[in-house]
Amino acid sequence: ETGVTQTPRHLVMGMTNKKSLKCEQHLGHNAMYWYKQSAKKPLELMFVYSLEERVENNSVPSRFSPECPNSSHLFLHLHTLQPEDSALYLCASSQESGAYGYTFGSGTRLTVV
Amino acid sequence: EDQVTQSPEALRLQEGESSSLNCSYTVSGLRGLFWYRQDPGKGPEFLFTLYSAGEEKEKERLKATLTKKESFLHITAPKPEDSATYLCAVIYMEYQAGTALIFGKGTTLSVSS
């Protein structure tokens, strides 16, 4: 375990389903992130929460909805997804300065059928 | 447009055969460059941060260097356990807490015994 825990590890959902991804860190970090990793593509930044405030929404479709109820928890709510949304969704956290890089979770492998 | 390009895309080495991975970047005013290692089915693991041209960091068989245009990850006498995908990223935005990173596609290294 890296200190950032993501659940579930695997998720299969239909296009009409609603599901949520959960991320938890107890490292005392003040910033949390959602990244999408697809085959043959670089990691794509989706959302950034800095001091529990959303500061970045990188042109992400509204079918993805983030939530950060406190500095230790981050959610990604999913609804009416498309097959092309199938990917590895990674949560990360970092200290205030980001100087030591991110600590990533192991990711949720999402398959949309 | 800020970009990170890694080469080669894949690299196969024999155990003990040293080599280098390349990360070239175009970003106005580099604020930090990161190297990560990612094993299959896991999130990326932080390796190094570099801030200024001429800086070097070492960890076991890995050594990262930085110039004004690119970074190299040198692998000396690699072992099979060094097999992984190596990711390079640069800071393109800083927040009150945390940073946003642009990642390259990565170099997948395979070391055979």
C-alpha cells in the first residue's frame, strides 16, 4: 500500500449505471487529484482539489463529477458513461508544494459495457 | 503548447546492459521535472524531482539528469526487477497547495536475465 487507497480495484458498469470511485489518504496531504490512464496515451489530468477546493476541471465531460468532502477523501461519481471511458482511473495526493511529487493509489480499472 | 515526449517507447536490455531513457519537454519556465516508475496493475511510484539544469539525482541503479531541454534516466547494470514503465512529467501549473503535471507516454523497459 502506498498510503493512497482506491476502491474498488475493478469496476464493470453499464452505460446507464451510476457508480462512484473512492480515494482515501492519511498522509496529511493538502492536494488531491484524479487522472485517467488509457492505453498508448499519457496520463490525463481530470480534476485537482487544492485545500479541498476544486481548482482544475480539465475539460472533463459532466458525466464525471468529483467530490472532496474533506482533505482525506476524494470521490469520482460516474453516470451514463460511454465505452471510450473505459480506462484506469488514478487518484493521487501531494504535499502543499508538490516538491516530492504525487503519491498515487493503485487505481480503479473501469470497464463500460 | 506544453509537451513532454519520451523515447524510446520500448526498450529491451540484457541484465547488466546499461542504457538511458530520454524525456524532452517544452514548457515555459521549468518549475520541476519528475520521474516515476509504474509496474503493471499499479499506480506510478515517485522516483525523482529535478529543478534546474545540471542537477542530478541517484537511487540504486538509477540516475536522473536534467538539461534545459531534456532529462535522462540512466540505468546502470539493470536487473530483471527494473522492468517497468518509466514516466516523466513536468509541472505546468501551481496552486496554493499542489501542482498540475503533464506526463509523457512513458518508456516500457524489459530486462531479461
